[in-house]
Amino acid sequence: MRKFARVRFDDEIYDRFAGRVVYYRMDFTNAGEYPALSDFYEAHGIGSGIFYFAVAPRFFRAITEGLGQVRGAAGWKVILEKPFGEELEDARELSARLESFFTPERVYRIDHYLGKEMIRGIQTLRFSNPIFARAWNAEAVECVQILADETVGVETRGGYYDHSGALRDMVQNHLFQILSILAMEAPADADPERLHDAQLAVLRALRQPEDIAGALVLGQYEHYRTEPQVKPDSRTETYAALRLFVDTARWKGVPFYIRTGKRLRRREMAVTIVFRAAEGAESCLLTLRIQPEEGVSLRFNIKTPGQSDAVLPVTMDYCQSCMIRAQQNTPEAYERLLTACMRGERAWFSQWDQIETCWRFIDALKSAYAAAGLAPETYAPGSDGPAGADALLARLGHRWEDTEPAFE
């Protein structure tokens, strides 16, 4: 905490905090140990709280059954850490079991991307700025790009990652959630259910591609198969690029491009809205930088200063993460979401029907890819990924837009 705290470390405050932290050791797969846990809670006057399932999904069932022996546990809240299951049918059964024990209102499926400051700010940017709100549609937008590039490999997560791959690890949850916020209609009111309904409508409107080879590019970085716990003949993708369409009146014909991968040239997560270009000018771009920098930039066109009438693209940047005050006052994603759970605020947690809809879409996508006899392209670590990803955009005359901030 001394090393990583955003604010000044204070020994007195830390000591007060540390005095409230207790470590209780048990084997959570052993049903016989739960009565002692119940006694521990009672002895310490703990009558309510939050269970955080930050474990592999295969342990969810055993823990839930064990908690049935803890007095009052069904009235607590539970947070489920991603992944929410390993296969769709198994995940559906686990979800039903958890909701039966805790009730649906007490189950919180955490996706830390939904707690990131810039993602939380998408609604404000869209709906509180008429210049954007009136142009957030197919008439004005050429395409939308969502990027989540990483420089690291699978590290110590080879066993998990080799089972999931980039589509399930990143696209199915994090990036589809971002897409749904970008593409949704304005919620009718501030009720969390209205936000949920608006996002779900987008996810259900995603069109399955007819030509899978022209809509999905998968890649695998060189030497991935030698990573710890990865199968030597693995065909798991470490990179995915997709072109998707949302079949709503607002977004008719507008492609949404998603890109994510490991061992790429630079670490970045960003959203770019590419507006339709006027004749003889570059497209205007609105870019939301989510990590590692946080901020917003707008590229627009002006006349070149001087005697020339040539059009010159210029950029205005707002760097939120550059401000010390913003760094100190902005909670980390997990801080924000854990606090929301304590307060019973459900708006920024994934609901099962959203998760199931995304899961079905990705499963169908993967099945179509396999049925077409396609395999991930190999790409060099430190590169921009497989060449096929550039060709994917070139089919409709697009390109991956540069999201590197001018303020670096």
C-alpha cells in the first residue's frame, strides 16, 4: 500500500484499517468446514456482508452448497468474478442455482471494465453534448472501432486462457459491454433496469455474419504453444478482429470493428467514432482513451493557415489522467464496483440475460469459423497482429485509426 496508494500513506489510518482485516483459513471444497465458519461469523457479530467468489467457476457449486450451512448466508450478497462459467449449459445451471440461493437481486456479476472512468463517461459524452448526440447515428457515423491491445502474453494464465481464447476472454464480456453502451438508445430514466434493457436490446440486435471469413480474423502469437500450461498443438486464438453490424434503425449499415490481442506492439484500450468525411477532407474522429491514458480527443478539419485553401486536420485533446487531482479523486474500477455492491447499486453489473446473449453469439461465431475450416494466423510478438486484420477493414474502405495521444 505504501508503494501503490494514490494518496499519501498515513500510518494511523492504515492501522485502523488493518485492525478490521481478519484472515480465516479453511478448505472451501470441504462441506464439513462450513459450520465452523458460521460459528466464526456469529462469534464476531458478523450478521451480513458480501461473499466474493474470486475463484474458478468449477468451485461455485461447492461453495454455494457449503454456505447453505452458514446461518443467514442466503441473505448476504455475492459477487461473481469472471469467468461466469466454462460452458454455456454449465454456466446457466450455476446461475440458476446461485439466484435460487441468494435471489437474483443479491447476485452481482462483476466486470471491472464497467467500472473504468472513461467507460462510465460514455453516456455523459453522448447524451449531454448535443453536437455528439445528434450525430450519433448512421447518417453521420462511418464506422466505430473498439480496441483492447496488450503487450503481455498469457503469463501465468495459460491453463485458463487456452480454454477460453481472446473471443471469450475479452470480446464476449468486456468489449461487447462497451459496444452495447456505445450503441444503445437513451435509457428512459435513471433506473438501473432501463440501462440494462437498453444494453440488452443492442446485444440481441447483433447480426451473425453470413461470410465468416470476411468478418472474423483470429491470430495466435509465435511461440504461444510453448507457454506454461498451453497445449503443444493448441489452436486457441490470442488475437481477434471482428466486423459486426447492429440491426437497429440508428446503426443501419454502420460497421462496428472490434480488435483485441496479446503480445502486440503497444498497450492501449480505446474507442474511436469515425464520422463520415466531407469531400476533399479527412474524416473527423472522436476518440475515447480508456487505458493506459484516460482522455478524449477530437480531430476536425480547418483551413490551412496562410494563402492556401487546403484542408488541414487538427486535434484537440483532453487528458484526464494527466491531472493530479483527477488521479487522486478517481477510484479504481474495482473500488468503484465494490462500493456500488455495498450500496446495492446494480446498474454497472452484468446481468445473466446479457451474459447468455453474448455467449450464444460468440459460440455461434466460433462454430461457423471452425465449420469453414479456418485457423488462427500466426503473428510476430511486438507487431500489430495478423495482416488479415487490415484486410478486414479494407474490404469496406476503412483502416484502423491511430489512437496514440498527442499529449504523450
